[in-house]
Amino acid sequence: MWCGKLVCFEQHMGAVAFWEGRSNCVPVSAPNENTNGLLRQYFPKHHDFATTTPETIAEVQKKLNNRLRKCLAYRTPAEVFTPSPRRLLRLES
């Protein structure tokens, strides 16, 4: 069962792709709500993103990608999703 779709659009900073999940799909909505809560720590509701610099967004992205996650066995998303030389060697074998 698919709970969403991959959405791509062109933005002034380049092409962006993200997963758009259905709000009534439990496997998608729980992690989405968690991520929204993490983002709200940096950008409160009704935040004007027109005043937010790309550097600020990159800083928040770096902080969130280097935050330990219980669901990733207390590893960071950067550790899990960034290809390492060792992982690449295993994939080639």
C-alpha cells in the first residue's frame, strides 16, 4: 500500500524532491508529525520564510541530520543515509 507520492518541483535554488504523504496513513503521519515538531523548534508557526536565509535553513538541516534518533538505533540520519566507502564496497560485491 502506497501512502503518498514523490513530488518534484523547481525552486530558485534548484530542483527539489520530497515525499508527500497522505495525512490519514499512519506509517507516514507519525514520522511526519515528529519531523514537524522538530522543525517547529527552529521555525515557529506563522514564520515568514521570506526572511529566512538559505544559510539558516542549511544550519537547521545540518543540526537535524546530525541528531541521534532512537528509530535509527541511536545513529544520526547522516550516518545512516550518507554512503560510506565501506558500504559502497559491500554494494559492489
